[in-house]
Amino acid sequence: MGDFNGTLDDRALSAVTSPLRSAQSEAGAGFGLTWPASFPVARIGHILVRGVDLRSSWTLPATDSDHLPVAARLKL
């Protein structure tokens, strides 16, 4: 998981992201937009998984960062 500074369709990240599943895409609430924190228009923070069940995913309230944090509930 992390701030990838790119969307999941960014070809530069595909070697890392393609074998993984997005928590937000599969179990998220809302759009999951994370950047900029003041008025999010893009999802560049991700929780990507393999080998676990996704229960839910959501963005958290703004912090001092310019990106919103993300969270997910997983089941092994």
C-alpha cells in the first residue's frame, strides 16, 4: 500500500500493479480519490493486495499531507 503518485492505469507502474488487486476498485466506498487532499480529483494512493479477501476500503480525513490517507479491511 502507499502513495504511488500515479493512477492504476499508469503504464510506468504496471509492472508493480498488474498482478495485484485494488482494494478501492473491488470493495471501496465512493471514488476513493486521494489527491489533492483539499479537493481530491485523482486516486494516487492505493492499497493493492494478493491472497486476501477484501471487505471494504475508504479514504480517511485529511492530515498534514497533500494526499488523503486510505484504509482497508481485509480478511486473510
